[in-house]
Amino acid sequence: MLRFEEKALNVDFAKGGGLAPAIVQHWLTGEVLMLGYMDAEALAATRASGMVTFHSRSKGRLWMKGEGSGNVLRLKGLHADCDADALLVLAEPAGPTCHRGTRSCFGGEVQPPAGFLAELDALVARRARERPAGSYTTQLLDGGVRRVAQKVGEEGVETALAAVAQDDAALLGEAADLIYHLVVLLRSRGLGWDQVTRVLMERHSG
């Protein structure tokens, strides 16, 4: 799992009259969650507590997101833009971000398609911890690594066969089955999709 690392941030709050816009993005899926405003005090409070805190223009005070609802945003990363007058906040939401009960203040269709893989991985991780009865994922995990590995092998063969003998819809369906079972296999070994992504990124940068 990524960890928040302290680093120097030189934000020019004076450009915005003491405030800088802070765009909050889901640290795993890339989904844009909300826009708030920070002053120097809010930024310091965010870094000190690990909970995303804003300056509320309506309340005229510091406001920790979720202080009333419990739907906090756990800090995962902070970046200033090239002009040092805006912030990108990477966060892990503990529930709906919007006061209307939706994941994002910008509506329900703002998640990048590839970001769903991170969401799927998080769901499988919860299944691995909680093992709810009646869940297919629970059934797979209870069967052990060998059983899950066998399923990945079967789905890999079916995907290859679909590629050479079936239409695009069949290939996409088999590929989806393969990816799901691969995510479960990784979680059965205590590994996550983000770790696979990092390996790919390292290979690409090399």
C-alpha cells in the first residue's frame, strides 16, 4: 500500500487571498471526489492529523471533512501545481464524499474506467478479510491458493480459445473472468493490484 511521505510544499496562498483550491482525488481509482479550499492552517492540520482538512468559507473556520458524518478523507498524498497556487490531494474516502450521499461531488460517472480495477481489488480484499457467506469470492478463497490458481489457468485457456474461435463479445467476457480470478489469486497470497501496477510502471520507466 502506498504511504504518505512528507515533503516540502511551497504554496503561494497570497495569490488567492489566503486560500488555495484543493482538488481531492481517490488515491487508487483516480476518481475526482471534490473541490475544497485550504489556507496555511488547514494544510498544516491536514499534514499533522492525516485527515483532509479545509478552510470552510461558509463557516469561516477549519473544517475536517467528515467531522460530523464520519465520512472522512484519509490523506495519502499532497502535490502543489506548477504555479504553487493550487493543491492536489490524494485521499482514501471512508464513505460517500458528497453531502448528497454520492461517491463524488461531481456525480456518479467520473471514475476513469481503469480505476474500477482498483475498486474491484478493494472489494476482493474486503471479501478476503470478512469471508461473507454465500459469496463466490469467499468460496474461491476458502478453497485455497491451488484452487484459485487452477481457476486462473482455466480462465486463461478459455480466453485464448475465445480469441481464436469466438467473437469480440465472447473474448471480452472471458478476459473479464480472467482478470477477476487473477485479482482473487493475488489476494489469496496477500498481494494487491496496485503492486502489479507498480511492477508494470517500473518496467515501463526502465
